Amino acid sequence: MKISNTIKRALFSLTFLCLIVFSLIAGAIIEKFNLFPITTQLSLFLENSGLSGLRSTVKDSVTGADQIQEKYISSNYYDLVLKKYTKPTYEDYGGIDILNKKLFYVDKRGNGWILNNENFEKVISKPLNLNEELFLEVFGASAVYQYGVKDLLVIQKNDLSSNKVFLSATNFNKNEDCYFLSIFVTEIDNDFIQIGDWENIFNSRPCLKKHKNNSFAGSSAGGRLGHKDNFLYLSLGDFYFDGVNEKDITSINGSDYGKIIEISLDNLKTRNFAIGLRNPQGMFIDHNGIFETEHAPQGGDELNYISFDQANNNNYGWPNSTFGVDYGKKTWPLDPSNNNHMTEGFIAPIMSWIPSIGISNLIRFYSNDGLSRWNEDLIITSLREKSIFRIKLNNVRPIMIEKIELGFRIRDLVQEKNSIFIQEAGSKYIWELKESS
């Protein structure tokens, strides 16, 4: 028996109404009983299962976001415009940088494109070999979302003839069924042609096994890259080996995790530049030191400053000290008295956020032309708050903060002249932010 269109519409309306009622009730229960970790775990499930891409596509279609090419944003000093570019692949991770004055995007498998006349042109066709299939055999298909490239760094050679391209990425040891973080390098000439294959120049130690709950915490990898003089800097997270979720891997001798590692480009020798870090998502190499941003547990996202003169005092406290607490609780188990960073020998952040903003990468903006009143300000991006935060400094101390809402989660950013390119997380878009004419 055929169902009439009227009955079909009535059933659809009833189903839609039930979904709304269920959402309201579920939201009320989550708020009433402080069950926010449930929503966190749900989001993590969607991301790990690969469904976040489908969710983003549906959201863009329903809201009409896929039809929007420009967005206008108001800030205290400027009216701003966001121009949208569509990436050639849907990937949340990967990274962006500037290559020969053009935006350069690399996806999480190591394929790379430049933005040329508003279109992406492929310049890297030799992806990384990260043993992904073997990794997934051990950790399961749901781990694929967080596996792969974490950051991209371009360094122009001194003779200007070509560029070194560095990628940080999770990697897998098939003989021991364990994972680690690697740095790879290749070369691209000024005609955007890749010269040679990828070379693996660094692997983090020790190699990590499964958690006791068999999970892979790739979102806590860190992996940000930076460069000064003839040194490369790499941030490494704790992969949730923090002494609470799993044994503490950050404090054992020879461990690279929970640190910023300095690597000589002359001989590839390494040293610990900073320790006591949880999940360093952002890193900007400034004249006299490094500004670093990191995810805390529930509450307490951090902005740290690490001076290049600070060689003998570089412990930022994690996992024994934090302004945050364990999810769904009121304390951090390794700091039950909430002494935070007042413990002797630990360096406090120069700024911290409660509640957490889902902090991601940052830059220090330098310009005497466009957006010149932002000159020397920090621009910090966020996932949860879907905003950038402009921070005015007195020397290296924050004295003012402006929240500028963009309306989407942000993974990465890079400055090119008077523009800031912004990589949206969980979508297929990169945006260009500049002063509205």
C-alpha cells in the first residue's frame, strides 16, 4: 500500500520534532549533571571514525555555508573580511605555510599544493610512507583520523635557489607494533618542483604501545615545527601518557615527550629546550624566545614564553602542575591541593584560560602597513571558541586581550604580508583574513 505524500510529510515532521525534544532533554541532562566529558567523547568518536567529514558536509549544506565565499567580521580596530578557498582534499590535520610567497597546503598524508590564482595546484606527488595500513591493523580503523602529518615548515635556502620542506607526522614501527613522531624533509625548487624523495631525520623516543584502554591519543601529539638560525624546533605532546590516563612517559630518562626538542641542522643532534608540556599545539619562534600554546585538561589552556637565555630553568610543570582539572572532577590527581604552578622549580604560564578555549596555533603579527595597529600582537587561534584572540604585550607579558569570533574551529594559521591565512578544522576550507577595503 502506497503512503500518501501528506502522511509522509506528517511522519517526517513528527520524527523531526522528536529529535528536537530528545536533543533538548539530552542537553538539559548533560548540563544538570555536569556530563560534559560525554560530549567530548562523542566528538572524539565522530572524529576518529571519520564521520566528522560527513557531519561537516551535511552542516555546510543545511546552513548554506558551502555557498558563502566571504564573511565580514567586526573587530575593535578594523572591519575585516574572510575570503574562502576550498582545499583539494578533506583533511582536518596537515598544515599550511608560505612557499615562494604562495600559500602552501599539505594534507595529512604528505601530498602538497600551492594556491595559485585562487586554485590549488599540486606540487608534491610523493606522499610520506607512514606505515598507515600496518598501524590500523593494530589500532583499528577508528584511529585513522588522528594519524599522519601534524605540521608543515618551509625554510628557504641561503642561496635562495630552493626550499627545504619539513613535515612532522606520526609514524609506526611494524616490528614492535608501536608508534612515534617523525620529522621528514624534502626539497622544492623555485619552480615548485619536488627534488628527491622524503628523508626521515628524526624519530621520537621511546616508541609507544597501546594505552591500557587500547586507544590512540593522536590529538595529544603536539608536533608543531619552528626554525631559528641553524636549529629546528619540534613540540611533542604526551599522547595521554601522563600518570593519570596511563603511566607517565614524559619524566623517564631519554623520553622526548612533553617537551620542545631543539635539533641542530648541522649534525641532527638534539637537546631538550623546554620540558613539562602537555600538548603543545602552537609555537612561534620570536626574536628572543618561543611563544608556545598548549591544551590543558579540563580548564587551564596555556600561553607560555620560553626565552633563549632560559637554558637552566625550563620546566613548565606538566604532569605535576596545571591550572586545569581532570575531566568531570574538581582537581587534577597529581596536584590534589591545586598548588598549580606555585610549586618551586616550575614556571607558570604567562596566561591561562578557564574554561579552556581549545587553544591551537599562534603567530606574532608584524606589519607596518595593513592591520598596522596589530603590529607585534599575538594572534592565537582556538578550536572550541571558534575565534582568534589578539593579545597586546608589554615586553612578553599580556596586558590586553580581544576575542574576535570567526564562527568556525581553527587548526592553523600563517601570515603573508598583510593577510593571515587560517586553516579551518573539520572542514575543507582555508580562509584569508585581511582588512576590509
